[in-house]
Amino acid sequence: MPRRDFEDDPNAPKPNSLVPAASVVVVGDDGRVLLQRRTDNGMWALPGGRMELGESLADCGVRETLEETGINVEITGIVGTYTDPGHVFAYDDGEVRQEFSICLLARPTGGELRVSDESTEVAWFTPVEVDDLPMVASIRKRVNDWRSGQFPIVR
């Protein structure tokens, strides 16, 4: 389902949905970060998605990372919370979702890279390589927060 991201855009549609979600910064022993190229907007992003009923936030991050990238992870911390009401996602089905994401930090524990129905590419990147990748601003904020080593509690 294609999506459009709006950040601090006065012409953005009004949100009609708020969904708890996890995104995950997965960092390998070599310092590279795991990213996927999304099918819905063609941008590089962290693995992640909506939390399901009966699931913990950590379980959501582990599940979404495995589903979207083929990599098993262990959650090791929190990068930050991202709940900016000025950031909304508009989907073709009419849903306009306000951002509500907790970004987790994780390390890989196994698995093999693979794409999913939500990704066209999955790869590991050095922090410097990430700078040149097309990415929505909210994901770049999360990556930059991780890179800075100063994890904000609220954004």
C-alpha cells in the first residue's frame, strides 16, 4: 500500500489513526547498520512496524525485523521515542496515521538477509554510507540520534 510522508506540512491531511509502532536500529559487531528499501515509498528505512495486540514492544521490534529483513535480533536498548504530531503518513486506503514510534536498539543474533513484501532491498551500511541514501526525515533523525550516542527520550 503506497504511502506519503508529511512533516510539518500545513497542507498535510488530518490524522485519523494513531498506531503504536517499533522501529529498530540493528548494529552489527562491525558497526554497520541494517536498512531496508521500502516498497511503499522507495526510501531506505529501519525495519519496524505496528505493534500487535498481545505483543510487547520488544517482541514487535524482533518480529518486524525478522519479517522485513530475515535477521534475528536481540533488543539491547532504546534510541528514542518519536511522536511528532506534525509527522503523518497518508495511505491510499484513506488512513492518515500520526507518528507514534519507539525506536529500539538491537544486535543481530542470526538469520540471513532477505527481502520481504515490504522491501525491495536489504543491506548493511556503514554510518558514513547512510548519509547518501534517500530516506525520509523521521528515519534520518533516528539514525542520527543513534550515531550521536545521545539517545533522546522524547522527539
